[in-house]
Amino acid sequence: MNKLKHFISQSFIGGVLVIAPIIILLLAMRWAMNSVQALIAPLTNPLERLTGAPSLAIDALVIAFILLGCFMVGTLVATSAGRWLQNFIDNHLARFAPGYKLIRDIIQQMFGANSNSPFTRGEAAVVQLYGTQSPARATAIITSRHSNGWYTVFVPTGPNPTSGFVYHLPPECVEPRPDIKLDAAFRSIISCGAGSADLGIIKTDTQQQYPNQ
């Protein structure tokens, strides 16, 4: 009887583990679709009344035009005149809407549009935030090296690696890890440290194998 109960419970839990992520994904897709439809409603509603076309076709048409507009704007800002216009608009929007610059910088960091973005040009490292005598270590991204040997590092927080803390540390507290790819380090941070052992985050004789540079 106990084996039967164990089999039933394990089968039920296994089924939930398979079905629940699918349901959550479908709910997320539904929420995203509803959000997009609500966002473009000022454009789609007049077109539906004017043409009488199905709402799904109108939504697809409007989204296609928005994507085409993004492509055209991207092509424009690649030119010198477009960059001047972008800077002009950015400066004026930043003056009247202070939150605009913050949102723009976050998006540029996420998509790697900023050449100094730690998400694309940083270097993985293991740091000792509390000095060399402390056993505690943290996964970090080197964002700057200074002439006196010090490092500026960004320590992301899991599971959201876009937030974190900036530290300025002496070289003895920073262990650059060129053997760890940046995307692998971020995957480990997103999973709250899972996979750190596979990456070799903690090694013996690290100072000898990966000397500070």
C-alpha cells in the first residue's frame, strides 16, 4: 500500500512539474498579447471600424508597421544627421522627463547598444568583498581597471542580474576569470548560483592558477 501511495504521489508531482511550466508559459503569452493589444488599441480600433477587417488581422498589420517603423528609425540614427537628431531629442526629453534617460540607459545596457555595457564587454571574476582574510566570495563582472591596479566591479544580484552593486577593490581582492564565459556567469546568477560548481567558481590554489593581472 505504501508503495502504491508513493507511486501515485510521485506520478502526480511529476505531472504537475511537466504541466505547470506549460500553463505558466501560456498565461504569460496571453498576458503579453493582451498588453500589446491594449497598447496598440488607439491605432487598431479606428482601423477596425473603418475597414471592418478581423481584429487579429488589424493587430498583425499594426504590429508589422511598428516593426517597420523601428527598422526605419534604426536606419536613420545610423547616419550623422540621424545621430544629431537623436541627441537633440534625448537632451530635450531628459530635461522635461528625467526618467527618460534612466529608462534609455537600462534598455541600451540590456541590448548591448552601449559599448561600455558590462553585459557584453565585461570580464567575469571572483571577488572578496570583505578583504582577503574573509572566506566569503562573490561572482562579479570587471567593468574597469585603474592605473593603480585597482578594479571596479559590478556584483549582480540573483535572479535579476540587471540590478546589483558597484565596488572598487584592490587587486588582491579580485581574481579575474577569463576561463568563465560571461553568458555562463550570468546564467549562474539568474539561477541563484546553481551551476557555479560546473563553472569552477571556487577552486583550490586559485591565486596560483589565475593570478591577478
